[in-house]
Amino acid sequence: MKRHTWQREAVREALGTTEGFVSAQALHARLRDSGSSVGLATVYRALADLAVEGDADSLQQEGESLYRACTPGSHHHHLICRRCGTTVEIAADPVEQWAHEVAAQNGFTRPDHVVDIFGYCVDCSKAL
Amino acid sequence: MKRHTWQREAVREALGTTEGFVSAQALHARLRDSGSSVGLATVYRALADLAVEGDADSLQQEGESLYRACTPGSHHHHLICRRCGTTVEIAADPVEQWAHEVAAQNGFTRPDHVVDIFGYCVDCSKAL
DNA sequence: AGCGTTTTTGACAATCATTCTCGATAAGGG
DNA sequence: CCCTTATCGAGAATGATTGTCAAAAACGCT
């Protein structure tokens, strides 16, 4: 059975109060700075669990996994600022359908997809 | 200036005769088995170069980078079999446009995107 | 509240892909 | 053929992530 611990709650909360994607390392550092004593391994475990349960989205960038809290249960994609990490959740209904069609046309079953858009957000566009 | 070496050519060719995505490690192993003496670091360097030059596509999966030869110069996406790695290049014009629009609507500039569809190919669907 | 069972934790070691280092090697131009 | 300079290769170094295992803490039960 799954147990409820203050560590997991701390990770969940830290992730929730974060703008954009964070790495496990960064989140651990932040927790430590806030006086928490969670272990690094625990943060990794908690994030992996959150991702499995659908309470967090994850993506790989430059060899590390980044996580972000997300509205649970809803399927969506992201628009991510390459510079500051700010993230906007976007619906992509037309793309969902397109993905299904393309998969079917090629005889593929159980299609799943990765759709993310990277760019520079308003502020960062100015700053360049 | 960029020099032409048999090592780079070997990597390029090995990649070209590969169905689906391969990891640098796997490609190196294959080259070694074929009697080649290329070093692992060289394979990594060659693949990174090919990706930059647009002669190879890359994607990250489970913490490792996978590469695949691709039709140079053309922008496209992939439909990848989760089980055997077979890959189909797909055009996604409607998605390209959609990505641009969504980015613009949110004030993002220089949009780039990652669009990949995973599933089970015809053969693997039967095998399950 | 007290107990026992079982999951979770955390410090550290271990792993694994990738990158760096640096002397040796070889491409290409002249 | 020679010289300059990019590239190679072997192994060390790095850095994120995962495994190990004894100690700590949840939860169900009484």
C-alpha cells in the first residue's frame, strides 16, 4: 500500500509552487535551502511516483529529467521557454487527432505521442 | 576546417544501414563487431556532428540519445515502434503551422518543436 | 496508546551514458 | 614530401540517476 509521508508532501508542494520545469537536483537543493532535510534519493523517488500517478509531467532535456506539476487527469502539451523555463500548458485537440490518423495509416497501434514546443517567451524575447 | 576521415564515414554508413534509432553505444558495438577499430568517443563525436549538420535525427529516450539517418534538409517527424524501433518518417505540415500559431498566440518567438509518435508497428502488434 | 508488519527513508556506494584530456596520428594544402 | 592542425583513441573524469541496506516511521489492529 502507498503511504503518506511528509517528504512526499514536501516534494509535491515544492513542485506545485514552481514556475516551469525543474530538475530533481534543483528541487532537492531548494528544499534543503528551505530547511527541509529530505534526501536526494527520496526526491527522485517522489518525482518518479508523481509522474506515474499523472500529477506531474516530465521531459528530458540535455541528459536530465525535468518535472513540473500539472493539472491531473487532463492530457495536454507544453510551450516552454528555452531560456527561463516558464511553461504554458496547451490543449492540442487537432494534433491528437492527427497523431491517431497518422498512426492508423501506417498500421501502428496504441499510439502515444510527444509534442512540445520550445521558444523564447515574451520577456526573454525582449532580453535578447 | 572539417576533415574527411574513414571513421566518420564508417559511422555515417553504419547509421545509414540501420533500421530505426540506435544509441551511440550500440552503433559502436556493431562497428567493433564488424572488425572496425573506431573508438567510442569518436562515434559520439561523429553522431553529434551528423545531427548538427542535419544528416541525422536524434531523440532522447530513457536517459540516452538515439540517432537515425534521415533525408537531409527536410524537416520531418517520426512514427516509432516502441518494441522493435522501426521508424517511419512523416510529414506534419498541419502540425508545423499549428505550432507556429500557438507560439505566436502566447507571445513566444523562435518556436521549435518536438513531435514524435510512439506505438506498435504492424508486426509487433501481431506479436503481442 | 501500544504492537507488529511493511513501506519508506537517507547516506553512500554503484552504475551508466557521455564528455574531457592529451599524446599520437593522419588529412589536406602548398 | 612536409607542415600545420583537426581528429583519433584509451582511459580518466563527470554528472545524473539508481541501488543497497539498516534505521525510522506509517498504518491497521487491538
